[in-house]
Amino acid sequence: MTLGAGSFYPDPKFAFPRAYIYGIWLSFDLGSVVIWDENRVDFTAPGGVVTGAIVFETRFWEWSSNAYTLDFAIVESWYKVSPSPAEIPLPFALTYYTDPGNALPYLVYEPFSTGGSGAFKHVMPSAPGGYWFQFPTV
């Protein structure tokens, strides 16, 4: 596992209930290819020479009512420059953010090596059916 240095806002130990997080917002260059597979994101930067991955902690990714800190959420953040197979740590910023357009909370991942002109949003797993109280119908 390769993990680049993280910068966290508002703080690395900022704790929040996982149930509050609606989704992940990735900030990559426009033209990047982003593929989600459960808690893993594979990306290819424009031009296809740079590829990489971001992996979220499985316990964080699955829906729960547990509280986590920002520095717990990501377990891998790296990239490769073709043709080398070496994983290079990818420094990043991770921010707890409430979208003013819909008032939904996201975690925003921004790698330090890109301008981040494109936004890729992904909805995280939600509560299983029957978890929340159902109001009786009248």
C-alpha cells in the first residue's frame, strides 16, 4: 500500500458520522478517466501516461452509524508514470464539504499534482432498507 501525505480540512482528527456523508467528490483534470470499483478509484490523467489509484478504508466505505476522522478514510493514494511500474505516493487534500447547491455533505479529494478543474461525484453506499424509522401511512 502506498499512501501520499494528506492535508485535511478542517482538521485530520475532525470526526463525523459516516451516515452523514452522501458521497465523494474527486477533483481531477478535465478529460481524466475515473473508474469506481467499490471503495477503489482508478484514474488515468489526460494523455494516458499517468495512472493511479485511491483506496478508501473498507470500514469507512460501507454504510454505518459509526464516527470516523478524516485521516482514517483513505488508505492508498498513488500514481504511476508509464512505462514504470513504480507506485509514487500521491499527496492530497481531503475536505469535509457541504454542497451549497443541495446541502449534502461530501468528502472532497484533491490531488496536489493537478489543477483539479473537473469534478467527479460518486454516491456512497446508503443505509440498508428498514434501518430508518418509517412513518405510518394515513
